[in-house]
Amino acid sequence: MMIDLTTADLRALHRSALDLAGRAIAQVTSADLDGPTPCAEWTLGELLLHMVSENRGFAAAAAHPPAQPPVWDDGDLGDDPFGAYHDSAAAVAKAFAAPDIYERQVEVREFGVFSGRTAIGMHMIDCLVHGWDVAASIGASYRPDPELVAAGLAVAARIPDTPKSRGPGAAFDTRVPVPDDAPDFQRVLALLGRSPSWTAPC
């Protein structure tokens, strides 16, 4: 399935990614929070904190005036990680629902200033893949619909494959090889540096 990111309803796809990740997070228990994830540097609790912080960062960046740098790292799970995620997801969905969001200029962390459409795509792929990270960490099912997968693949394919962009200290891990006939979602994961066969160690 092919998708044109310049005309697709990215706001609807973004909400689907938020909801899908939320369904995985709703299954997390307190006993899971110290467990490993496909993001090798993060426990599940640390990953959830990152997701909440990113939600709040993108929400603030899409507003007028844009976010100040600390907002990207000041998420708080409190004693209810799912509640924290739900609230932050609602905030970013509301921010991206602005009628002129596609035309706004959004400053995303240290990565630069992008059109609102591009920023939504960036956050969509972040939610989509981190949602899988959560599901893989706890052994839960994770089944994005074909249109969301197609959009994720289109965004992931645009991420530069350069030393500046990938590897230790970079925003993304190095690509993982997969067979040419691998399912599209496995290709998304591989483009973002994840092994589709990852499972939590016993």
C-alpha cells in the first residue's frame, strides 16, 4: 500500500498511532516498569516517561508561542503511567487539531523547524514505533492498520541513513536488515533500528 504524505490525513493517522500505543500502555503493570525494551538504553518506565515528555513537547511546540527547551524533558508518570500518557496524548492531539496546523512552523527539539505536517509525521512515527516497543516489552499484541503502517513506512524511509543521524548518541539506531519480502511493519521497525523479532529476555 502506498500513501502520499503531502495529501494524507495525517491528523487522523496520528490519532490512530496515539490510540494504538495507548492500548499497549494500558496493559502495563507496575511490575513491568523495570523491564527491558527494544530501546536498549531504556527500561519500560523510562520509555514511558520519554513518550509522555515527547507528547507534551510536541503539544507545546505546536502552540503559539512555541515550547521552551525544558518542556521536552519534564514529563512525569506520577503513580499512574497510563493516566499520564492519556493526558499527554490528549494534549498533543488537541494541539495538532488546530485548523492551520499543517501550515504552522514547529520547532522540534534540536532537530530544527518544520512545517506542521512534517512535525505531525515525526510524532506519528515516534508513537507508532514506541508503542510497539511497549507491546514487545510486555509480550502484548500490536497490530497497526495498513494505512497507518503505510504512512509510517513513508516517514521512516525519509530518515537519513548517515552517521550523524544514526548510531550511538544519535536520534536513531542503525538500520536492521530484513528480507526484501518482509511485511511492511517489519520494514518500518527495521528502518528505525529495531529487530522485528525482539522479545524480552526471560
